[in-house]
Amino acid sequence: MAEEVALALGQLRSRRGVTRSSITRLVNRLKELEATADQPATPGHAQQLLSKLNDLDSSFKELHMQIIDKLEDGDTLEQEQIALDKHDDDIAAMTARLHRLMEPIVDASIKGNGRERRSISLKISRIEKGLKVMEEQMADLVGDAEDFDISIVQQCQEQLSDYKKDLAALYSDIIDLEPKDDDELFAHHSKIETRIVRLLSQNQEADQ
């Protein structure tokens, strides 16, 4: 009976060893995929590899449990548990690496557009803040006729002219991104442009 158990254990461990070797080969394949992470086909290959890894993981654990069922020695059981823990750690690490490879590849130009969009939006927001300050200055001037300072009106006019030029340049930058007609950058740009035109008109009236 003991000889039969020993023989069965030997066979199960051999089969488990073969499964482990297959997992090791997948590790090598994973390294190859990581070297080509920027290729369009890589996410698909990573998905296939993950499927194979899951199958091998299930086979390993099934064989492992069959081995456990035939063991009685406590020390041996502890060694088997250590082997299973190492296997689980390896599978978890490989799975995480494969999931990273399966993430959609973002074209470098799209990433660049994202940075450029943020830059344009920030510049428009800065102009918007400047306009807010200018609107407050103009409101103070209109409300205080006795201390009306024409030089402030002239300074505002000059600043508004600069803002208008900056906004025109930003419009060209937006067009270069080839956005859709309903892109929020257009709306933001148009809103600020309208405020500049209105302020210029108010300043011209105040200067007369």
C-alpha cells in the first residue's frame, strides 16, 4: 500500500513539475512581450498568454491538491504549502505584468495632444483671470467719476490688445490639434474673445 502511494505521489509530482516547466516557459514569453510593449499586437498576445497562464495555474493546483490528499507527514505538508505559496506569488506577479501589457496603447501624438490641450487651456484661463481683474478696475472707474484716471483706461486698452493677439495665437494652436467642432476649447476661447471685445468697446467709450 505504501509503495502504491509513493508511486502515485511520484507520478503526480512529475506531472506537476511538467506544469511548472510550462509556466516557466510562459515567463520567458512574457519577457519577450515586455520587450515589444509598444507594438499594437502586444495587448492581444498578452491576453492569450494570460489565458494559458490561468489554465496552467488551475492544473498546477489540481495536481497539488491530489498530492496533499495522499500525504500524511506533517513536515511534508508544510513543504508543500511553501511550494504552493511560492506558486501563487509567481502567478500573481505574472498576472499583474500581463495586465499592464493589456492596457490600450496610447499613441505618442495623442499623449502630446493631451499635454498641448492642457497648456492651451491654462493660457486661456490666465487671460480670463486678467480680464476679471480688468473688469473690476473698469467698474471702479465708472463708479468713481471724480477720481477717473484716463491712464488706467489706456493701460487696459493696451493690455486688451495684447490679450487679443495672444488669443488669436491660441486659436491657431487649437486648430493644429484638429479638434471636433464642439470641442470645449473652442467654447472657452469664444467666451474669452467675446469678453475682450466687450471690454475694448467699454474702454473706447470711457476714453471719449
